Amino acid sequence: MAEILTPECRLEPYWWRAAPRESADPPPLPGRTDVAVVGSGITGLVAAMHLARGGRDVTVIEAGVPGEGGSSRNAGYVGRTLKHTFGEVIESDGLEFAKRVYGELAEAFNAVKATIESERIDCHFRQQGRLLLATSPEMREAMLREFGLREKHLGEPFSTVSKQEQAAEIDTPRYFGGVRISDHAGLHAGLYHQGLLQRARGAGARVVAHTAVRSVSRDGGTFRLATDRGSIAARDVVLATNGYTDGAVPWLQRRVIPFDAYAVATEAMDPAEVARLLPGDRTFIDWNFNVDFIRRAPGDPSRILFGGLTGERTQDLPAFARRLHARLVRVLPKLSRVRFDNVWTGRCAGTIDLYPHIGVHEGMHYGIGYCFAGVPMGTLFGIKIARRILGEPGGDSVYDRPLPSHWLYQGNPWMVPWAIRWMSRHDK
């Protein structure tokens, strides 16, 4: 493996270099709180920040280290994309519903930008544009139809990129052009999460790490959360566990499907070479169901970040790095000799209907199943959950719809690799 990994390679997110995780001992668990937020990712921290500013006593309960999960492991992409295309939603549920679904996606996109600006979070947020790449001529034609619909009905502009023109964006022979969306953004996932953690604490929310919630029960108007460090009573509960949802709330566990995503950071290279390989400096992603993504590292012009093979299951990241290296070289052949300084995985989550969901179950609020839209949707759902608990306007959501289950799925995601391969069967 020496030719793939540098001697200093870390099997943890590249983002943690600039935003290391905390190591301090957790504070005591209080006996009572107004709102118990389970999970310290984007959704939980955004909700906690707004709830604390609204006068609530808020306790965020985290099973591990704050931000150790998917919120600081993702690609750092901020866009307006679902697994259901706008055209598919029109066909299945009609134009008006599709406009509501994608209109709230735009609200989520704007929520990230507004949060970063209002909270003054330095996380390299930049509307650098996204280039969606087609892996076949037929895919490019489908992209043009889809984004033509979005421009017509949503007012979202785009521009086309031919196979010949893509060289000005990315030095690859693999793709057949695509679609450029000029206002999509990128950020540094670790610094965004770190900023939210600081703002939540600054608002007065306490964050209790290394405290796993084992069960949640209700006695009248009070919830009792049993943890491995004692119990806590709360008037309201927010479940913000996404891909780390476990048996503490079995109803939710049977309705959210966790899966793993994988990414790497290259060793430091000549910044001029990075610029030659990715001259467009966009966030690049193909239009497959099981995507590959690639981008320059934000704030570091010497590295490239790459991810793919979502849904696979492995405990051997060094060995898995070889497969990621082969996929990277398929996109950028000139990197055949590059090595990796970081290799990592992150836990994501989807739902059976492939929509994000926000709702209330037996009095408990949840935001869950982001289906690759975790940064924008997690931010927006955190805001909306806080508004609902505070009784403020703006908490309604088109994604507040029945969260489906299936009798074959009881919370063990053993089928994920095969399901993703089936759903990716048309990727070319």
C-alpha cells in the first residue's frame, strides 16, 4: 500500500486538519432541561442555537465527540439537488408539488448562506459554481431536459458545457460535457460544523459528549431520556441522529437507512498542477445515481479531494483506498502516481422514499434522511424544528409527510450495497 498512501496518511477526514475534534471530558448531565437535542451534527446544533436564543434551556446529548459524525465528514457541497429530479417529481406528483419540493431546496440553500453570513463563520464558503458531468451523451441530453424544466418553472439559470468545452473546467477525457450552475457553493465541512458548535454554546446551549441515549420514554408532558451516564428529563426532544440513529427510538430506526460514503485527500502537490487539472475550480460531480465528486480543497490550493463508491461496506480503509485511487485516475489520468494524505468514511442516511423528512413522532421532533443533501437540508431543518418548538412562524415544510417503513426493514442496513447497485444500474 506504500504507493497509494503517504507515510503520514491519516484515516480520518481531511477537514479535521483545520478543525480538530475536541478531547475534553464531558460536563455533568443535568437532571432536567427544557429541550434535549440528541445528536450534535448540523441539524442538532442549528436547532440548539436558535432554541437557546429563544429562551429555552437546551442540552445537546452526543454519543461520541461533537461533530465526529457525518457533519464533518461530507464533501462540503451546497446545492439544490435531490435524488428525485424535478422532472420525476412532476411526473409522480404534479407540477405544483414539484415546485414546493424544489422551492424548499432553494430555501435550504439560502439558509446555509444566511447562517454563515449572520453568524460570521469562517468556513471558506464560496459560490464557485458546480459542474454536473455526464457519463454518456444520452445522460447529457437528459440533463439538458431536466435543467430546462428547472429554468422554466423555478427560474434557476444554467449553462451548457460540451465535451470540447469541459477542458476549460476539468482536465479529463471521461465525461461528455454537462451543465454548469453558477451559484452553487462549496465550504469547509469541518469549519462549518466547528462554527455552529461555537455559536450554539455561545447562545447558552450545553453540549454533553460521550453520552449515549439508550431509550426515550414519556410520562405525561415530560420525556425521560435514559443514557449511559444517567437520565435527564425534558419538555421537548429533538432527534437529530440521521445516519447514527440507533435503537433508542425503534420507530425511527426502522425508517432511516444508514450508508457509508468514502473520500480521500491527495498529498500536497504543486498548486499550479492542481489548477491545470481543475482550472474551473468548481465543485464537480457526475450525474450518476452513485456519484463521484472532485474538487480543489478549500483554503488549500495544493490538494484535491475526491469521493466515490458510496454504499460499500468495509473496515479496511487502507485497502479500500486502492479502489478509490483507481476511480480517481479514471477521472484524472495524470494523477496515476499521486498518493493520499487522508482516507475517510462518513455515515449518511436515506429513507425508503428517497426524500428528506421532518416531523413529529409521539411528541418528539426529528429531521432525518437527507439523501446526499445534508448540509443545506440539515441547516434548514434545524431552523424549522426550533421555530416549531418556539411557536414561531416558518416551521412548516413540504417534507413533513408520512415517513414510510417497510416490513422487510427492521433497522439493519445489510441490504444497502446491493440496493445501491440496483439503483445505479443505469449509471454510465
